[in-house]
Amino acid sequence: MEYTSAQRAFLRSSAQRLSPVVMVGKEGVTAAVAKALCDAADCHELVKVRFQAHKDEVKELSFQLEKASGVDLIVTTGFTAIFFRQAKEADRRRYDIKRLSVID
């Protein structure tokens, strides 16, 4: 899905207070990491991923992870990437990206 710059900025600012849920280690992007990101996106929608190794290849690994998991890459900053996938069920949604607000 394509996001506007305002939507990306909203998701990026919402992710600032999050701790990394998925860690990518020396093995790089594996099926287990992609599944962990998928599961985390199902639970949280907005997921922060931390790269502990291959720090010079963060953007490339983030694109690989996006393709492998089907979760949208929002932004990479330093050794961290932010991913988002909106929940299919309306009652499980935490972020309204059309209104740029958090649903309580």
C-alpha cells in the first residue's frame, strides 16, 4: 500500500515510543524473522524492527523483509525499521491512518 507523507510521519511519530519487537541478527532475513514480523504485525499493527548485525545493509534487508512478510515498510532510521499492517477487523485496529489518530 502507498502511504502519503502525512501518514508516514504519523506512523513514524507513533512508533517512537515503541520498543523493538523483532530483532534481525547475524543470519539476516530468514523465514523465522519474516514469520515473527508477520505475527507481531497481527498483534500490534505497528512494529519496530532492530538490526543487530549487517548494519551497513539495513535498507536492503528491510526491503527483503517487506517482501518476505507482506508487511509494509514505513521508514528505516539508523539500525531500526518501522513496519505497518492495518488489522483486517475494525475492532482490532489501533491506528486510524486516514484520520491520523490513535484509536483507544
